[in-house]
Amino acid sequence: MSIAPPTIPTSLQIYNSYVEDPIWQGKFTAIWCSCLGAVLVVSFPSLVHALKHGRALVGFFGISGAYGRREYSAVISEEKTSPSPSQRPSVGRKTAAYWNAWASICQWSVLYLDLNAGQIFVLAAYLAITLVCIIKDAPLVSNPNRAGFLALAQFPIVFLFATKNSFLSLLLGPGHGYEKLNFLHRMAGRVMFLAAAIHGSLWIRNHIQYDIPILGPQKETSGVASLAMLGCIVLFSLRPIRRLFYQAFFVIHVLTFVAFFVCVCYHSIYAPPWIFPPLAFYGADMFLRLLRYRFKDATMTAPDEFMTFVRVHECDKGWIAGQHVCLRVFFSGRLLESHPLSILSAPPAYSCLSNPGLLLSTRVNGDWTGALNTFVRREQERLVLMADTCKDKDKDKDRDVSVPVQVMIDGPYGGSSVDLGQYETVLLVSGGSGITFTLGLLDDIVGRCVKLRRRGGERTRRIEFVWCIRSFGHITWFAPMLTDIANTAVNSSIDLHMSIFVTCLCQPEAVPLIPNCDVTLTRPSVYGLLQDLTSPRSASSSSSSVEEDGKQFHGMGQIETSGHVGGVAVCASGPASLTMEAQNAVARLGVVRGIEVGGVAIHVEQFTL
């Protein structure tokens, strides 16, 4: 008769971190993967809609065009059918209206955080889950390995939300590019540093307590080096450093994470398996970038010392409105600098512009944009002199001279998460150079409704376009494009009205005439605009003018609306204060009012480093 060996009570067993802690790694991974799966399930209808309307895969292999063709004949057919009023919304539209109304609560934002309530909740939950997995039933003081294991478990999250060509951007649908997911990348990196700091500091404490050398043995030395590398990554990725010294930040970021990979693999034999997913994500990103790179001829113009326009030739398709490309201009030895610029036009197939194409613009706001503007203006002057037009030289003629350059574009990326064609009322709000985003959306929706005759089932009936700018003279930058779009919308089923708000009495005599556009010397309230847009009005059609101190500035326009049941789409782009105000305006509108108007969807665009 055999006697079973005695069992050691659980309370007296020695904690084996190399058995228990990997289990908590698995639990943490299962939790965040489950949460991500739930988000993908919720986003599935949006993906299906984008696939159905051909928006999901546009630009997946980059921008394309007809080589050797310099001009493109846009569609000239006019809209002959008008959208039918949505008096009885379908079940799907009712569900979307309720979803958008309740989701608007998450739009509340706080200045300087650049995060809304929904993002703050996600980050708080992420931090709480990580801390619970680190602390739960772990003797951290005597054996802080759990924190080290959880630091390794952050690797997939850090790289999944860092790459430009992440599969998440595709599965979540248009408008969820890397710039929208990057806040999770930054949070995951800081949580990794927090877990590594807990792990390293407690082990250093134990080594000091028991008089064990901290430096010398390979495990300890590589561990300290790994913590130092990770600290450098977090330190140099702080916002002030990113904004002031971006090129230095980028180089340090790339070189340091490679060194960190090497050190952490020497430090622990449990690290290499967690390195493979990041390498896979990064490798796929680099491969897709190679597919999207394009070297193109381009021409540039600088109307003044504040704005530069870029026209990239032989690009006819491969993007949707609201997307951006990373532009690299080969000039003055600046070969390594790449900057994101919004595409301010729809594809030529249905663009409303008289001279469509891939159009970009950049406002002078930094070293690179200033140098580019100076280069273009000098080249314009040189070309004018070469043309032997010095005898009756007109400074205004210099602005029309195009400067040929070589560029490299990477993209497109991003876009609007809101399909404007699915909403009867659209509010586009922009501030300063943020108009490049909303102008592209305006060109797109008017072209789809008028030139493509609503072949995609577009339901848009009214569009309110709002632009806030500092000087009256700056309106001329985009006046020709706004005029083309306004003329296209005339005598169609689209009720387009433009409002330009100027915050400084500068060059009031330089106001151009744009159809259906009012220019006002004031700063608007986005909530007031949204309230005014969602409130029923009696039909009216009149010419209006705006005066300030006896000076007539502009305009004529039709401000007309009826009951709203087809939903409202709001897109805002510009400074953080403007986008935050737009988000708070949608949240302030309330759930009840949001349901009454058929749901209010919002997308904000604020590209910050």
C-alpha cells in the first residue's frame, strides 16, 4: 500500500514567478484582444457600408493616375434627380440615429488634453487592467517579476497602434487612420515604462538590501540598459520635444527602440517571443509603404509669404475626400523631411473644380514650411526674369508662375469616418489652414450629388460651410475653388451656403465675391451654428450683406431648411480650441435632440505631433 507524499499548504509554497506570471501575461493579452474584438464587431456595419460604397479599399495600394496625360476632362453631366425626403427612416437608420445620439456623450473634451471623454475612459480602463494584472496576488516587493512580464506584454499593443498601415485602420473603416489610433500607442509605451520601472526599481532595491552588485552580471547590466533605453524613448516622445525637435525625436525614437529590443532580449529569455509580433507589424507596414510610395512631377505656387500650393501631376484616382499624404519635396538639400498634408480636392472624375487634380497646400508655420515658401517665391522671381518680362513687371504676375519640382508622396492615409452622403444636413467647420480638410469634403459631396447624380444614394440636401480666418486677404487663397464649387451647386437640389468669419480687421478691401457666401467680422459659436442648423425655419431666399463700421463686405445666400429627420453630419478641422468646441457642441446638443434630428455624427481632424 503506497502512501501519497504530503502536500505543502498553499500559504507555505514558494512563489514561482516563472510559472505564475506568464499566466497573467496571457490573461492581460486575452482581455485586450477581447476588447479589441468587441470594438471590431461594433464597427463591422461601418466597414460593410464602406465596402458597399467603394470607400474602404480606396488608396490601399497608393495613388494612381494616367501617365502621359496632362489634363483630365471631368464629368459635365448635371444632377437631374433630387433626394426624396426621409419621412419614415428605415430600421437601420433609426439604429444609427440612436447610436450617434448616445455616442455624442463621449465627445466631451477638455482643452490641452486633446482627448475626449471616450478616449479618456479607454485609457483609464487600459491602465486599470494593467495595474490589476501586475498587483493581483503578486509579492512585488520580494519578487517583482510580474511587472516585468506585463511590460513585455505591451509590445504588441505598442506596435499595433504605431504603424501607419495597421490592419486595424482597414477593419475599423475609413477615418480611423494611424493618427486617430496613435493616442493608444503613446499610452501603451508609457504603461510599458511604468511596468518596467516598477520591475527595475524593486529589483534594484532588493540588490541594495542584500548587497548584490547591480552592474556587472549580464542579466542585471542588460536590465538596467533596457530601462534606460525605455526611459529615453518616453522622455524624448513628450509633446514639447516632438513639436520643437521632431526630426531629432524621430531619429532617436527609431534607433533607441532597436537598441531596446537587443538589450531586453539579452536580459530575459522570455522576451524574444514578444518581439516577433512587433517585427511582423513593422515589416507589413514597411512593405505597404513601399507599395504606396510615388515619385512625381509637381508644380508649386506661392501667392504670398504665408501660403504655398502644390499640384502633383498624373494623379487621377486612389484617394477619397479628407485623406492626407506625406509629402517629401526635393529642394535645398531637404531630402529627408516628410510632412502630412491634406488633399484639398476630390478625384478629378467628379471634382467641381475647373482645374482638378491632386492639390495640396501648406500654411507657413515652422522651419520647413517657411523654407519651402521662400524657395518657391525665389524661383517664381527667377522664372519671371528668365522670361524677360522685367520691362513691365507686375508683382501679381509672379504669383501665377508655377515652379516645377520633384516630390515623393506616401499615402493616402486617414479620411473622414463620417460618410456625408448618408446625412441630409452637413456642417463643415474649419479654422485657418484646416480648410484643406473641409474643402476636400465639400468638393466631394457636391460632386457626388450633382455631377454623379447621386448614384451612390446620397441623401444630402443642405450644406453649411464655415471657415474662420484671421485676415480678409487670406480668403483669396481658396476663393477660386470655393467659387467653382458654389457655381456647381447653383440650380441643383443642394442648398449650399458658405460663411466666412474673420477675426481681425485686416485688408477689408480684399474680399472676393463668392456666390452664396457671407463674410462677417466676428468669431462664431459652433454650438450656435449647430443649433441654428437643426432648428426648423421657414423657407426664404434673399440677398444679404454684412456691414462692419459702415463697410459692406459681401454677400448673398440662401439659408433655408425644413424639418430634419435624415441626420446631421458635423466635420471640424483646425486648431485644438475649434475642434474641441465642435465636439462639445455635439455633446451639448443632447441625446433627445440628437434622436429628433436623426442622429448627429461628428468627425474632427487635428493633426498634431
